[in-house]
Amino acid sequence: MSELTPEKIEAAIGRITDPYLGQDLAAARVIKSVRLEDGGPVIEIQLGYPAAGFHDRLAEIIRAKLREDFDIGEARITINSKIIAHSVQKGVQVLPSVKNTIAVASGKGGVGKSTTAVNLALALQAEGARVGILDADIYGPSQPRMLGCHGKPDTKDGKTLEPNVSYQLQSMSIGYLIEEDTPMIWRGPMVTSALEQLLHDTNWDDLDYLVIDLPPGTGDIQLTLCQKIPVSGAVIVTTPQDIALLDARKALKMFEKVEVSVLGIVENMSTHICSQCGHEEHIFGAGGGEQMARQYGVDLLGSLPLDITIREGVDNGKPTVALAPDSSIARTYREIARKAVAKLALQAKDYSRVFPKIVVDNN
């Protein structure tokens, strides 16, 4: 038998496919180092997306490969993540303390977009990222209630705001600045201006991801927001119902027009689970999200049930991922989160933060 070398080990584990990236580990360039110590391999993997819930499974896949190819029983494997900034739309100013922004959108209201947004943010945090959420729905802010956070944000200089923190999640919403039952009777330009202020005048603290809960619809306000707010990628939320899918397609096309990559589709209320007997049925239809994903060449990130615990959680300021982190629904949200940011990790890097701004002085 030929001598075992780090190069042979790296070549073998490089053929393992990362199920979230859809690439082998060699092509993804995530194998940081391989060496031999005391006759056994020491391997370090550095993923480009947060995946704490996947680390143990990936380590076991690597160990199985080593047993199969080299009959190696023991190996020291370290897996971590390094999250970098990815590009946004051309001509849009990036946020200095936010590496990536993920817009969560829907073509219409009532499909569970805000519930998905807050649980997605918490799921990313559970996977090991620093995360914030911006409630971009000026007319109907819901994140303060969903996060159980109602205090007015602090200001240290009288000009900028400190994000509120709930469940270790940084957040900002117009709902923190007004009473819950106060209507926002504003025209489109005022809404856009208010949102830009909330985004740029909040002192976000070193975020890997800022989840933006966009208002429902695809009208002038939504289009203007998408043209002015930096977005690294978008997630579309829909239900299997035909009328919801029609509007979800419009949201997808809106992002195509402003050159924002759609990371995938989340099918919410996919099935109904009876709280009495546990019977599951497709009351809104079946397969709509999968069909839409196939039609437009995007990923179906996951399907979530119409479950009373999800609704009760956000109504009481206790989202499912925070309230029941070990539940099957929380695991589904985390799976959706990993798929979304793995897709984002494949996109172009943002180099605007690397190069200094060039100022021409004519004097």
C-alpha cells in the first residue's frame, strides 16, 4: 500500500459534495488545511456560510470517506465558517457594518412573509451568524410584536439610533417609534425616505446578515425600495394557492428587473396539521411552490406547515425558532436558512469595501 499523504487525503475528501452548495469540497475551496499528526489526519474545513447544524453531519461524512478510502478510523476535524460580503445592485450604497442583506418578499399579504422573515433571521443566528432584521413595512410594522420588543430605541448622539435587541437579534422598525395602533398616513416618497433613514441611521453592530422584511406587493413603493436599498439576495414567500403563486411570480420578476438574485422560494402553509389528531392535508393545494421554482429555475428552499404553534409564537412575541429550537418546525427554518445563504455564498464578492475611495484634488 502506498504511503498516506495529506495530498491524497485532500484529494479524497475534495470529492465529497456539499449538499447546500451543490459543489464538491474541492470546487468550493473550503478545505483550509490537511496535515498528519501522530499518524492521523487533522483536517480544517472553512465554509462560506453559517451552518452550525450541519457541522457534525459533514464531519461524519468526511470520516466515512476516510474509512472507505484509507481504512482510517480516527481523524481530527474542525469545521467553521467565514462569512464575507457579496455584491448588491449596481449604484446602490452598501452599509458599512452589514456584510449581506437578504430581502424577504411576497407578491401579496397574508402569506406569512413577516413570520418567515423573523424565523429566518433567528435561524441564521442559530447557525452561527450575527444577524439583524429591518422591518421595512412602514404601513403595517409587525416585527416589534413578533419579537416581543416594544421599547423606543436609544440614541447616543441625537442623530442615529441604536438597534433594539431581542433574542440577541438586532432589529429596527418604525413600530418602535410610534404607538402600535397609530396609522401611517403617508404617501410613497415619505415612506421611502423614512425607510432609508431607518436603514442608514441605525448603528448596526457588525452584522453578517441583515434580513429585510419588505412590505407585501410589487407596486411603486416596493420597486423604489428595491432600487435604493442594497440587497445581496431575495427570498420569495408564497403559499401553494394559485392566487398567491400568481403574485409571487410578480415579486420574482420585480427582483429580476432591479438585478437582484433570487435565492429561492419558501412555500408557507404547505400543509395543515390538525391540532387534535395530527392529520396532515393540503388545504391550499399541493406542489405550487415546487412548480414555480422549476418554471423560473430557482430553488425551493423548503415548505412549512400551517401550524397553530407558529401563529401563537409570533403573536406572543416568541417566534418558533426561539421558543422551540429543537422542534421539527425550527429545524425546517434552519434548513431553509442554510440553503438560502449557501446559495448567496456562491455569488460574486463585494470588493467595494476593500478598495479605498479615490478623491481627485484639483488644487
